[in-house]
Amino acid sequence: MKKITLSLIFLFAFNISYGQKVLPLWPDEIPNSQQTDKTEIHEINDILRIGQVQVPTLEIYLPTKRHSTGQAVVICPGGGYRILAYDWEGTNIAKWLNSKGIAAFVLKYRLPISGSVVTPHQAPLQDAKRAIRTVRANAEEWNLSENKIGVMGFSAGGHLASTLGTHFNREETIDDKDSIDTMSARPDFMILVYPVITMKESFTHQGSLNNLLGDNPDDEMIEYYSNETQVTEETPPTFLIHASDDTAVPVQNSLMFYKALNENGISSEMHIYPEGGHGFALGLGKGHLQGWTDRLYDWLQYVDK
């Protein structure tokens, strides 16, 4: 466990980034955590890449009350469980959602290779569960509907989002639970954008697999985190986007997940584009691919009905 000082809590609670409030996910003790001499890395080139996350946070983007639909989305940026493409697949997406009246929360989750976690593969899911619960616990204050809180993930962030949607009710290892931990961690819907779904060798993203589970995971662990095998009747409605020419995360990841959703009677929608590659985010400047957000907006108006 790692204590966060009051000064650090104050810093995160009132830190302003793009005019938004940033909150620590765990204001007292971070579960599954240990002291380390590593520090968080922020690298800005074409995008902001964050590595070695030490203190997981939520960056809050709220639309005006008059404009709000009551929906909320927790966003999990991708980065192969090695870094977070924080603005490219995080804050930029949050701003787009805000323009549609949808609240957005960018999750800076702990990475398995950060050095500050005791059991590496558990940390991202612990943070994702806590993020959904935090949003649900503050729904009234933030002008949200408790049953309209979804999760969105890109690439490895899509794996985390789909893990949340299929493992939300699995046993947890959190010693000092608070009132937020009593809330449901089930997302009401999932948005998966070129997601890593499987950990099985044929179609997985090798970097995500190695970073999450290590170089030689056993078969049980691979099965547990191959989310196409974990879908149940309780898995939330899902929206999937992928490109056929994605050479980093093969389109079969989305296809397998869609098949599993369909077999379990889960309402789902999938759009496969012929071109786009991997990591296109909003898809701006990529022809008709950039219209994928319009398809998503249509679906978001339907999913609550």
C-alpha cells in the first residue's frame, strides 16, 4: 500500500489541465501498490505519452448542465500497457464527447510495468473499476444518470475496457474499502475502438500480452484475459470499430468479440472499415473513416432506449 500525502491530494484535486479538474482515484491508499524510486514520465512529441504511472487519476470533462444528456463515458487511452496515448486517445476524445453533451472522464490508469504495483496484471482493472464507481458515486453532483455510465477504450485501453465489461463482478483484492467501492462497477455500455481482445497467440497484440501478463503466462491466465471467452449475458451493450488493414491489432479481435456478444444475446453494433490502420483515434483527415464518430453518436442515442 502507498500513502498519498494531503498535499499531493490537494494538488491532484485542484490541478487544472485544459480547464478540467483532476481527481486521484484513491485519495487515501492505493491498493496493490508498493514504494518505488520510479517517477511518472510525460513525453510530448506529436502526442502526449505518459509512462510509469504512479498515481492513477480521473480528468473530468463536464458539459454545461443545459447541454447535458446525462450520459457519461470513462475513457481508457491505449498504448500497449506500456504507455498511455493520453491526449490522442483521451482528452481529445473527451472534448468531442462534451460537444455532444456527454460527460467524459479520462482515466490515467496504472501500467503493469510501472514498478509501483505488487501484482502487475491486476492494477489496470482495479483502476478501471474504481473509475466507474467514482463516476457513479458522484452522478448527482455531476448531473449524470447512474444507469448511463459507460466505458470507452482504444487498443490496449480497449482490452482494459472489455475486461471491465466482462470481469466487473469478479473477486477483488482491496483491503481498505470505502463507500465508493460499494457501488456497481458494471459499465452500462462499452465502446471499443480497434481493441485488443484476445491474449491468445493467433491474433493478440504481443506487446500488450507481454506487458500485462509477462513473457511466459500460463494457459489459465491467457484464457482469463482473452475476453472473447469471458462474455456472459451480463456483458453490457457494445459498439465496436476496427479497420481491416490493422496490422498491429488484427481485426479478428473485434470479430471474435462481436461473435461472442451475439451468441450471448448482447445488443451490439460493429463497423469495419477497409482502411485506417491502427491508432487512428478520431480519424480526422482519413476520408469516410472520420465519420465513425457520427456512427457512435447515433448509437449512443439508441443504446439507452
